[in-house]
Amino acid sequence: MTVTPLQLLPMADHARGKRSPVTCRLKCGDACVGPECNTSANPTFRSIADTVLSRRVALGLGVAGAVTIALSDSFGLGGLPAASAARASTTMPFTPIAPVPASVDAVTVPEGFRWVPVIRWGDPVLPGAPVFDAERQTAESQALQFGYNNDYLEVLVDGSGTTGVLVANHEYSNEQIMFPPTTDPARLSEQARIMKAAQGMSVVEVVRDGVGSPWRPTVGARSRRVTVETEHRFTGPAAGSPLLQTADDPSGLVVRGTLGNCAGGTTPWGTVLSGEENFNTYFTAPVSTPDRARYGLGAAPTSTRWELDDP
């Protein structure tokens, strides 16, 4: 197999639009204005996936694979113009809205449609969650409430069409918006704990009166919060591997939390996959090694300052 070297892209010149500098700082540590950390000639994930997919098709992947490829093209993933992709993938005819200026801070939908909030930051998810109070937040409360800053979202609907489970990523948190200003070290430490509880994922049981009616959350048995501190136990073939052994768990059987959750997807058997990204911006590495440098880990303080409380 011929390996195509990774092409380094000057992303800073393309970072325009509605994204604010604060978002760039918190989401990825201003990655696009710095040097590419991974300068190896290893193949990219795209090249590996393309090779595997091509091989499977050649060997007779079958109808399921062929349908997946056809759907990918129909939904604009195969290079179709945006307008063609929209016509091919929608069963809800509507008149597109005109471009909305960045200065307009409002949700704009086509004529004949409406938008309704389903759940908000701080709304109850688990039993015992208190009513959200921006002035009296605690990590314990946030761990029972809907997290901050949604990214990937999925609603898994049962056969009735009126009950389901909403799964949402909470990619990162913004203390400048979440909390009143303070210089109190104790309060800053508590804010760090709250931010850890606000990230991760929310799983929320939702109901509606009928198909087409708005969803509304309910504190149900299927609801769950996954935070930066949530423990997960390895049970697969890798359980106990030296590659999974850490200072927190030398056995290699338990890992803590999830953060930087951006993309996601739903499997054919009804589970949800969530993808972490930019994890390097949460950690400092005073001693540089080739492995740490490749991941973009450095000695500079992080934007969260979690390293001040959690070594």
C-alpha cells in the first residue's frame, strides 16, 4: 500500500464566520494558529478507511454495504452540491431562509415551521436534581442536571413514536458565562468541579403527545449523566492491558470520565457512539516526549486550570 503523507493545512486563514475567539480557545486551544503537532508520515484515518471499504466492496460486501454507500451520496457525503443534497434527502418541503447576518442573535426557521426548546442547561435529568440556580451552583447539583454546551444530538424513538431517549454531548464549558466573576481560590476550585460535571453527556428520557408534537423531558429510569468524573469499567479483550493501566487504576480495568465530546453516531443496533476530540487542551506535560508532542501536549497552563487542583 502506498502511504500518502499527511498534508498540513493553513487553517488559520479559513477560521472565519460566526465562531468567536473564545470558542476557538475553549474548543481546541487555538489549534489552527499553531504548528501541526502530528508531523509523522503515518497514513490518515481517511486513507485507512477508504482502503478497507474498497477491499470489502471488492470482496462482495453485500446489499447492506451498497445501501450505505448509496445513502452517503444521497445525503451529500459524496460530493453532491448542497442544493442537490437537500432535495435528495428531505421529505419536508420548505422554502429556504435567506442568509442570516452574524449580528442577528435569533433562531430563524422557514415559514410554516416553529422551534421549541426541549431541554436547557441545568434542567433536571436525574431524581433529586434541584431547580437550577445560576447563583448557587454546585458540582453535585450539576451532575444531576442537563449539561452545558450541546454538540452531537440523537433521539432514539421506540415503536410507539411517542417515547424515546435523547442523547446529547456536552463538549466544553465556558466559565465566563456560567459563573459570576470571582478571584476567591476556593470558589475557583469549586467552579472547576462544576465545569467537570457540566461536560460529558446527558441521556434523557423524553415523551410527546403524538408524532409531530414537541418532545419534553421527563426524569425517567433511562436517564443518565456521564461527566468527567464518571467511572467506566473495561470488560472487553483489552481489559487489564498494560496500555490501560494508570496511576488511578494500576489494574487497567477502570477509566474515569469523558470530555471534549464532539461528534457521534447511532449504530444499527440502537446504541450511540460519542467521539472525544482535543483532549490535549485539558492536560499539561511539563516534560516533553515524542509521544506527548505528537498529541499536542505541552507545559503551558490550560484554559480550564484544572491542573491546579487535580495533578
